[in-house]
Amino acid sequence: MTTDPAPQAEPSVPPPVTRITVLHDPACPLCRHLTAWLRGRYQLVPLEFVAVASAEARERFPGLDHDATLGEITVVADTGEVWRGPQAFVICLWALAEYRPLARRLSTPTGLPVARAAAFAASKYRAAVGAGRAAPGAEGTSGTARPGAVAGRTQSAAHPVTDPYGEPYRPPAYGCVDGACSVSG
């Protein structure tokens, strides 16, 4: 009598990202401008905005290095993934319908230096204007996008965004482990 080998477990597919939280600095003119710009775009994945280093941010993301979020753009997916700097910049573009193709190009090894330069320039601007120095617990404008800006144009968890083949969209393969962010794959 022979026994069949145990079935091989299929590799687990991470759940699709259905909401992204952008930690923004309401004291920074550039951050305010970019937040307004993001809120006004057609979002395939809803973006939510929480003031960096605020009580809300600390409560929602207790394991995050909130001091580091004061110095560079940080986004958190509802799946628990965290991106900083250029990767966070690309993920914000990835959430927008008309900028998803650009995000895919910027997530490649040849495109990432462009994203890195944009994130670096934003960081230098913030330092020059004194942004990113908010006191812990600083309050600012939080919340989701303006209802009129994207009403009816975002996808819900019940109806995730899919590609032409019906597969859930996944953001570019970035990941942060112990505070170190890198491109994978």
C-alpha cells in the first residue's frame, strides 16, 4: 500500500492593499500642497491623511518610529506594509489612476533614482523651511480625501481594483523590515 505524498502548500498571496494612510506634515507648505493635490486626484486605492507625529498617528501605528516620520514621507497600507522616502512617493502615485503607469516605471531599478531624487528634494525643502520639527503629539489636518474630490471614484474593500486579468492590484514590490526599506524582486 502506497500513500500519496502530502499536498504542497501553495505560496500565500498577500492580500491586496485597499487603503493607504499617508503621514503628512501640516506645518510644511509643500506637504500641504501635495496633500491637496493627492486628495483631488482619482484614487484607485483610497488615501487617508494623518498628521505626522500626531496623537492619532501614534495611537494607530504604535510600532512606527514617529521621529523618523518627521524627516521623510511615510505611508502605511491597511495590510501593515510601511514605505518611506522614495518608495512612499511611488506608492502614493500608485494609488492614483492616472499616475499608476508612472509609479510602475519609477518602481524599476532604472526609475527608482528619479523617485529617490524627488523624495530627496522634498526632504531638503522641508528642512529649509523648518518643517518636520513638529513637537510630538502635534495636531494637524487628518482625514480622508474630500468627498467631492473623489466621490464615487475609489474602490472599496468589497470591490478591490483589479487588473485586466481580474487579479487584485498589488503595489510595487517594496518592503520595510526593521526600519530598512528596499525594493524586492
